[in-house]
Amino acid sequence: MSLKSLIQGQKPLTISIISFLLMLALVIVIGLFGGRHIIGYLEGQLVAHGIDHNQEVIAGMQPILERGLQDGAAVSVIVSNFQSFIEHAEPFGIRLFLVDRKAGRVLADSQNRAAFPYPLNQLLDSMPRQLNGAPIHDLANWDGNAWRRTASGSVELISLHDLVVPANREERWALGVSSDLSELLVLMDSLHLHLDVVLLITYGLIGLLGFLVLRWVGRRYEAGLEQQVAERTRELEQAQERLIDQARLATIGQTASVLAHEMRNPLASIKLALSGVSRSEGLADREKQRVDLVLGEVDRLEGMLSQTLDYVRPVVRDEQPVVLDDLLDKVLGLEEELLSEKKLRLVRSKCPQCPPLRMDREKMQQVLLNLLKNAQEASPDGGEIQVSLEADDKKLVLTITNQGPAPAQEVLDRACDFFFTTKARGTGLGLGLVKRVVEEHGGSVQLGSASGKVLVTIVLPTAD
């Protein structure tokens, strides 16, 4: 099983926890090594400071001793003066000693109270080492800085430096300084422990905070992905609906073309013949009613053909902008007689400030006629129809409201679908034509109902 398939098989929370633990382990390791590096650096600085301190002590004592040697003072006098001075050095945590390299003897020592001189190999009870760790086997021929661990476990830093001896003297003297670093190293160990604890806690909190932040970011990212997937799914569904609509339009167009070609001429002949029969004086009233009924059906078939052709005919915007208020006046004038027959009251709100729009005048007129026709048919006698047009934030909003029984929500949701109708003799193309024409003008159609009224809202953008 590959790592990729293993990761894909886990839950997001499991992956997050594993990632957090790995990140925490990495941070802890880096923190420990970082803390050790810091302590190592501080210890190096401490040793360097101790060396500088020893060199300062040597630099302070060296002129005094060399002056006595230059003056030709006896060895006993120089050693006595040095011994009286170094008695005051022990309380400061340093050890001073004077050695004769040539004789291999220790002439004075602030720590050793034995009789002087004594052999040089008894100066230290453990082997000193250079700063790089190499052992020093012969102190008589060694010069510089070193360290050693005493029998009690403490650490001493040792510096040994030759004195300038006149040529007429036989001695080869060197001045040494030893300082105890034990307390400082214990302090460094304690500091190391506390630093490790603080670093572990700090890095642990940083890791936890990082995990929580990453988890929060991950959730936001997942939510964003889910939203993008939902949007893409919605776009695909809309694209699918558009493709289906286009396929339906193509089918309707082909069907309408065939029907118009095959049926219009026969229907015109039938209508002409029946019109002649209807005007015949020898026709009884009953037969005349039947002929008129057939003529009405012929007219209805012609209307269906015309409506079908209008439905599939593409929208072509006129070069001259159209004032929607003027187009409404024209449509309302055409429907005025039908409104009077049902005694319907018309409440009109105009919009003088509404800008003209470039649109397909004939198609938009058909849209308004269809909406008003539906409003008339759905309104009870003596009811009220409200038509309102207003400008709102770079768009025009046309609202047509009529009184009457409110359709069910599922009917409102499907009212603009192809061939959907609740009328016994309807084609289901009226509101479909409204939706197609409005959307091809960049607008939208909404149907709703509230308080015993049916509301149709059309929104058209004012910018091309």
C-alpha cells in the first residue's frame, strides 16, 4: 500500500492529529538541540571569560615578580613576598602558584600548605587537559590554558605563563593561576534544565497553537472547497438546464416550422370556406353556431402556431432604445377593452426617471401582453391589477400584481417550464416565452404570492 493511498484512506481529523504529533516531535527535537547549542555557547563564553580573568591576574602579578628578578633579589625573598601576597587570593576562588620549570619544583602555592619547594608533578592531583581535550603529560614544558576535573568532582581552569628571567639567573620561572568553575557549571546545568523545560513547554504550546490554527484554516479551506464544489455543481446544473432548454427550443423550432408549413395553408383554406358557409343565409342557427365553433378552433390553432413560432424566434435588440413606460402604455391600451369587460381596476405607477433600454420591442411587447393576459384571467370580476415600474440600483423593476386564488408553491416553481400549464386549453408556452425573453435581455423573472395576491416581478439591467 502506497503512502498516498494510506493517507487517502484516513479521516481528516486523524491526518490532522498525526501531522500535529509529527510537527510537535520535530519542534521538540529542534528545541532540544537548540537549547543544547545555546548552553554550549554560554559554556564557551564562560570558559573564555575565565581565561581572560586568569590572564588579567597573571598580567597583574607578572610585573611585580619580574621586577624582583631584574633587581637580582634572592629566590627566598621573591618567594616570601609572593607567598604573602597569594594568601589573600584564596578567598576570591583562585589559586596562584609559582614554579621553576628547570628544577621541576613548585616554589609557592596558595592552596598547598606543605613545605616548599615540592615536586612539580605533585601540583595537580589529576591530569590536566588542553581546551580541545588532549591530555598534558609534562607541565614543565607546557604553556597556555587548560582544565582539569579534581578529585571532588569540581572543574578548574588553569593558566600557566613563563616569566622573563634575566640571563644571569639559572631559574626558569612560570606563574600559574587556577580558578574553580564548579559553581558556574552547576548554574549552567540548572540553566540547561530550566531552559529545556521552558523550551519544551513553549514549543508544545506553539505546536498546539499551530495545530489549532491549521485545523481552523483547514476547516475554512474545506468550507471554501465545499462552497466551490457547490457553486461548480450549480453552474453545471444551470449549464445542463441551458443545454436542455436549447435542445427543447431546437425541437420546438423544427416542429413549429413543419407545423407552420404543413398546417397554415390548410387552415387558411378551412377558415375561408367556413367563413363563406357562415355568411350563407340558408344556414340554420344551430348549424351556424357549429360553424362558428369550428372557426374559433381554427383561430386557436393559428394562435398556437404563431405563439410557438414566437417562442423559438431569437431576440434581436432594436437599435433605438425603448422607454418601457411607453411600451406599457401601448400594451395597456390594447387590453383596455378586456379590462372593462371584467370590470377590473387598473392601478398604474409610472417611472419618469427610468432610462430607455435597448431591447427587442416586439418580444418585450409580447411578454407584457402575456403577463397582463394571465393577470386578467386569474383576477375575479371587479378585482384590481397593479402595475408598477421603478428604477433601483442600475436596474428596472416591473411588478404586476393581481387578486385571485394563490397557486400552490409547486405550481409557482414550475410556472415558467416548457409546456407546463394548469389551464385546460393552454399551451404552456406563455410564461416560458416571458422567462426566455427576459433572461436573454439579461434580466430575471420571479413569481410569488402573498395575502391573496399573485405577484410577478421582472428585473432588467439598465446597462448593456
